[in-house]
Amino acid sequence: MRIVVDAMGSDERPGPDVAGAVMAARKFGDTIILVGDKPLIEAELAAHGQLLSAHGQPLAAHDIAGLSIEIVHAAEEIVMKDSPSAAARDKRDSSLHVGLRLVREGAADAFVSAGNTGAILATATLRQTGLGRIPGVLRPAMGVVFPIDTKPMLIDNGANADAKPEYLLQFGVMGSIYMERMHGIARPRVALISNGEEEGKGNLLIKETIPLMESSGLNYVGNIEPKEFMRGAADVAVVDGFTGNVMMKTAEAVAGYLLDTIRKNIMAGTLTKIGGALARPAFKRVRDEFNPDEIGGAPLLGVNGVVIIAHGRSNPYAIQQAIGQARRVVEGGIVAAIAEGLK
Amino acid sequence: MRIVVDAMGSDERPGPDVAGAVMAARKFGDTIILVGDKPLIEAELAAHGQLLSAHGQPLAAHDIAGLSIEIVHAAEEIVMKDSPSAAARDKRDSSLHVGLRLVREGAADAFVSAGNTGAILATATLRQTGLGRIPGVLRPAMGVVFPIDTKPMLIDNGANADAKPEYLLQFGVMGSIYMERMHGIARPRVALISNGEEEGKGNLLIKETIPLMESSGLNYVGNIEPKEFMRGAADVAVVDGFTGNVMMKTAEAVAGYLLDTIRKNIMAGTLTKIGGALARPAFKRVRDEFNPDEIGGAPLLGVNGVVIIAHGRSNPYAIQQAIGQARRVVEGGIVAAIAEGLK
């Protein structure tokens, strides 16, 4: 398998991107194609003995000679403040464009990037320079699997700030196929996120989507609130990309705020500080459980190829996991299954 | 001051509602008008010596003879599964209708209920049987002050699942007036909740609202994400009621999930359990900080009278706080200020 990794993606690029690629090449034995500023990537690979793992230990056995790593140069760089549409239109020599072109031309099987999400969405969806859509797909959507015990998917997580009922229906189909093939769930339970479960709740979009869901053949279980989502009432929770993105970011922000507040209060007294030290293994387990790095990245479903969007704050381990996810999406035949499922 | 309390509101009605009313009558010296099933309310008042405070201690000095408490009978009851519009249209003898009528007719200054939110919204907004809107208000909105250190308001929290740019503008005006008068903030910072701060982010609704905000005279500080909201980047965060409701419920659900997970992990080992016991005062402070009971309820802004919507799970203390909030909204002249501000 040949997987393209955007070396110029993460906030700390190209360090974590290159290190994660090396880890993945070693772990999976695949060919990794690093795309970006070639001299920078080469310097990073050369300095690789100095890199630390996600847990702070130096990565052992740094001889990368036996690994299958290729470099493809890309002269331009996309930065966070680039407008997605302008980046998609104008920066044809960016790592994003060059990398996606390799997938489009069949020179690679999947694309992984921790870069500007909007630019990835815009570029990947373009038919001329990106991958285009799978036949029948109205709008690609970004799915995100929440790192909680039941591992539910929220889709769309921001690809479409404005949606229509028929888009939401397809998000449900694509999310269902992903969860069935990737997480081994037979007949995934599909729900709509709403402001209440009772009949009559929901905005116009949700109300118009309900009959489509009911007659879809999906295992549609109704409308759920965020509380039920967190309790695992659905495997695939469908929502427009604006609300989905706000929901996901609220979850992250509240978790961060709460953990900070607990830490501050524990550090404020001697006894509580001792208690906190004794309870540290429990807190560590909680942090490990909530670790989005384990999940990998967010699959961009509906484009005609495998694209995994990793978090901008990815460390090498997270990049490795996103690459591992990409190879499983390729092996799972998700793209073909979506094409089939939407027929 | 005369404040109506819906005795048939909370999940455990009429216990917490009546007890909270007694606490408020004692604390503030106002007249409290309990509306609901008269025999039930009388029995509750008679048994009042048995009631426990929010902290589990019996409420001392239970002689309610010196307090100004009145009872007004309402023959019908609205339950959670009643459709809001049907309840508003048909249950004219419910505590909700009877209580709001007292405010409309000038027999009381404010209305407090922990009942079915949708039914309160629908009934209060009706011009014939409720309070109607303040002249100039397009849509009333529900504001909720988050119980985090910076105490920001999110508006709309669910009154309008579908909104228009001119509604959002008014939500900003009403929220700003509330935060200025009730929380003493000069020129409150008003922001729009969006899926990104960069230009070009947002759904169509947000994009069309931005120019209205910019030319409004409000202290508009731009678009913010949930992370910035939690960090206190705005005093008033404006959003449509669907997204706002999902956002608020996500915050509650994630906080509950995270605290449960921490508790489980602490209880899973002997040392961590001891640590947890030592750290208990810190956890208690965190719980107290996040306690929405301190805030009171959610003001329904834009209706032509003072309405405070308390949580269905309210205990007596929360009801007392909501009544205290109602009297401050009356004293602050919020209704007149909104009428003036929208001219």
C-alpha cells in the first residue's frame, strides 16, 4: 500500500508529520510518500534520531534505511489563514494539491493531512485538481468518532455549514457504511441530533429530514439530544456541519475547562494536592481514554478516494494512527461501498 | 413586589416549587403567589416542617404565618409530553396560563416556572392569553448564563429553532441590555458563535448577521468558537436556538460524562480511592462553582413581562434563586429597557 502524508500539515510541521510517517512505515511496512518542502523533509529525516515519541521517550532504532519512504517536492505552502477556496484555486503546488494528485492519478492509495481543514475539504472535492465526489454523492462530509466509551460517530463535523435534508440522509448512509466496515457494527443505529426527542422538536432541516430517514432502509432510531449521544444511543449521529462543528468544539472546550478547574482546585490545598497525587493514575487513565490520538483522524467521506484529516495539534503518534486508519479505510473498501450504497 | 411561582412546574412538583417559594418569601419579604392545584399546595405548605433544604438539613423556623404567601387555584396540569402549542392553545386553566394572566393583568410583577420550556415559551408569547411581545420584538429568546468563571450569556438557548439575521441582531441587543443591567457590565462584548473565527466561516445565517452586528452600535467583537466562549471572550454569545440548545446540552452532557468517568477511575483502585477522598473538598468546590442553581433560571427576553424559566430538576434552593433573579429583573427595569433599546 502507498499512503501520502502531507509533511506540511500540522501546527508544528514538518516534525510530527515526518516522525509519524516514519513510525507508520516501520509499524505497517507500507510505502509512505512524504509531500512538501523537500530540503525541510530531508533535514527532518536526517535529524530523526533526535525525535521523541508521543510519550517523551526517544524513538529507538532510528535507522530509516530499511523503510519505504519517498519524498515528493511541493513548492507552495498553505497556512491557517489562507482562505480555503483561494488555497484550493490558487496554490496548485502546495503539498495538498500535489499529494491529492498522486491519489487521483493512482500513484497512491490514500492521503493523510493535519493541515487546514477547510483547504483540504475544498481541494479534495474539486473534480479538476482534487479527487471529486463519488458518483451520486451530493456533498462530502467529515465524520468524527468521539473518543468516549461507546465510540459514536458525529457527521457532519464541518464540511457543510449549510445542509439540506437530502445531504443529511447521505451523511447517514456514509456514516453507517463507515461504522459497519471500520468498527464492525452490524446495522449501525443512525440518529439525528436535535434540540429534543419529542415529536415537533427540531429545526426545519431536521423536521424535513425525518421522513427521508424513516423511509431510507437505514437503522434509523429517531432524534437524540447530546446527552443520549454521550450515552451511546446511536452509532452514527447526523447533523448539519455548523451545529456538528460547534457541538464537537463545545465538547473539547468543556472537557478542557473542567479538567483545568479540577486541577486548580486540587493544587489550592495541601491535602487535596496529596490526594491529587495519589489519584494521578486515575486521571491518567481518564486522559488516555479521552485521547483522540487513538482514534486517528476524521475521514472525509464522499470524495472519490481515501482522505483522513488529522488534528492540527497532532503529535507523531496521532499521525501514525491516522495513517493506520487510512490503510484500514483502503482495505475496507469504503469508497466502493459508499458508491454501492448510494445507488 | 408580587411574584407568581408555578407550583406545578418542576419534575418533583409541587415539593421543590413550594419549598423554594417559602424560602424566597422569607428571604426577600415579597409576596409569593403559588399557582396550581390548591389542595396539593395547601398540603405541601402544611407538611412544610418536613421539607429539607438543598443541603439536606431540615428548614428551620417553619412557621409560615408571618410570610406573605397566596394561593391561586389552577385546575389543569401541563406535563412534559404535552405538545407546547397544544398546551398553549388548549390548557387555559393550567398553572402556566393562570399565572401568566396574573402578570398580564397587573396583579403580579413576574412569573417563575420550572415547567415544560416549550409550553412556557409558547404560552408567554401569545398575545391573547399570555404576555405577548414587547413592541418591536420580532421573536422572544431564552438567554442562559453559563455557570463558569466568566459567567457569559448564550442566547438563544432554544426558543427559536429557526432564526433569521434580524432575530439574531435583536437577541444581541436584548442579551446586552440584560448583562449590562443584571451583571453590571458596561458595554457588554457581543459575539456570534460560529464554526471558526476566520472570515468566510459560518453558515449563511451567521454570514448575513455579521453586517447587521457591525452596524448595530453594539460592542460587537466578531465570531467566536466554543473554546473562546468558555474562555470568556464575550459577555453575550448569540446563536440560533437550535445550535444554542445543542451547545448548552453538549456542555452539560460532557461535564456529566467526564465527572462520572473520573469517579469510576478513582474508585477502581485503593490508592486512587484514598486520593479521591483527600481531594474531595476540591471536587466539591468544582461542583459548587458549576452549580447552575446559583445563577437562577433562564430569562425569557422579549416578552412583555418578566418570565424566568428554571430547570425541571430544580431543588428548593434553585427555585429560591430563580425568584431572586425575577425580582432583580423587575427592579432592573429590563422590560422597559428592551423596549427602549429596540426603538
